[in-house]
Amino acid sequence: MGKDIILAGRTIKRGEKFQDFITIPGTEYRTPVTVINGEGEGKTVLISAGVHGGEYPGVASASVVSSQLEPSEVRGAVIFFNCLNYSGMMSMVDAHVPEDDKNINRAFPGSADGSVTERIKYWVANEVRPQVDFILDLHSGGQFETLSDLIFFPTACGEQMRELTLDISRHMDVNYLVASTARDGLYSYSCHQGTPGIILERSGHGECSKKSIEQGINDINNLLIYFGITEGSFIPVEREQKIFERTNYLTSDEAGFWYPEVQIDEDIDKGQKLGTIKDVFGNMLREYHAEFDATVIYMQGGLIAQKGKTNLVSYSER
Ligand SMILES: [Zn+2]
């Protein structure tokens, strides 16, 4: 026997499939969701995509699996946020929800009487999260970052959660598994509340190749097989994954123009020059160097560095 899934005033019973826009409680914000509630008992997973409007492959991959999967093929249930920040994506805003210019993936769990983004977070944290056993949050580098396919897994929520999320990550088609101590994002807040999850970041710079969509479909299918939600055998991961325990997320402390001297997947040495920030006339403002021997995992791929905001380079100790 399965269980009912309840989302924003709708009940999706076992054996039912629901696919439509719902309205986030306490708002007029409409977001597309799919629920495939199987007839048999099993785990419930949340596949979340489109939290950030400039991050495309996850949304495309989720649309394929969510349209094809039927309750007769499912034990337990699968909930898809097909594109949580739908207004941001359709208006081509990179990260924030345009209605209030806030980031869904920060300052969880939000509040029931705040702005739109606060209420979206509150709904995810309080109505959705308690119904699910695992969260796969699909992201990418967005419009401005180049990024090597990677997963952030929780390392500050106990050994058991670390091992579970690492075990699942080994079935995902990525290069790097990066330990994260984050606690106030969609998946990281949930991990700290006892619901395991990972962020999977695939591709970047506003790209959405056919290959990246297919890789994401395989990731979702492998996750469903892992939890026994669907039947089948794992699609093998051909890449040799590296686990990184320590990462430096270098943020710009100058406003200006960023000229990197490294690239993603490059192995760099302690002290190596990462790049420079210059003013609009080309005058040097700031130079950055690596603090330890590392591999570059993602970086700002455009010219602009905003003071205190732009992540110039993220590099993980090797
Ligand atoms: Zn993102």
C-alpha cells in the first residue's frame, strides 16, 4: 500500500499521476509539478529542478522522465518540481525569483508570512520535505559560470547520511563529489532536518546540450532504481569520480573585470595565480593566488566581478 501525496491543497492518491501548475500556498505564484504515485509501497523521492532560472539541463531532463513515468511502473512515489522558479526561468533571470529578487536556495526554511520566495521555501520545508525520503536537487552553473559536472553531498549531518549520499552519488554521471557543510539551502536544510539529499550540478554558461539532458535522465533513472521505486539495472557511470573534502569558494572583493588564468578541471598548485581583476581601462586592481594544491571545479565564465557577490573560482584540495 502506498500513501497519499498532498501538495498545495491537492491530494494525489496511490495509483494516480498529477501533472499541472499548482499555486504555492499564501501566494499567487504558479509552479509546475508532477507527482507519480505508485500503487505499491515504497520510498518517495523529490526531484527538484529550476530553482535557479539560468540552469537548464535539469529542467529538460526532469520533463522527459516526468512525462514518461506512470504509476504502474512505480513503487512509492516520485515528486517533480519541474521548474520551481518558473517565472525566473521564463524571464531569463539567472538566479533570483523576479517577484521579490530573492534566491530560493538561501536562508531556508523561509516563512509563511514573508515575500513570495520566503513562502515558496516555507512550503517546500514544511509541506513537501516531510513527505519525502530523498531529495535530488538539479542545478547547473547558470548563465555566467563554467562548471565541471559535480555533486555536493552533506558532510556535517553524521556519518550515515554522508555514506548514503556518497553511495547514491556513485551512480550519478559526474566528475567530482564535493563535501559540503552548507545548511540553509533546499537540500542542505533538509539534510540537517534528517531528510537526505544532494545537489547535482551539470553543465553551465547557459548551455543545455542534448548530451547533458541525456546524462540527467540517466541520473534520475539510476536514483529511482537505487531506491527500488522503479525496476531495472543501473546505467553504468563511466567516469572516474574524485571525492573532495575541502573547497575554497573565492569571492570577489573588488568590483571590476575578471581575467582568469585557470580553467575548470585544471590542477593548480599552491601560490599559482588564479586571475586578476582590472578596472574598465585595464588598470590592475587585485590579483588572486591559490591557497593550496587543488583542482578547479567551477568559476566565473564572464567578464564581470561584483564586489562581495561573484564567485571567481572554486577549487578543491587534491
Ligand atoms: Zn543553482
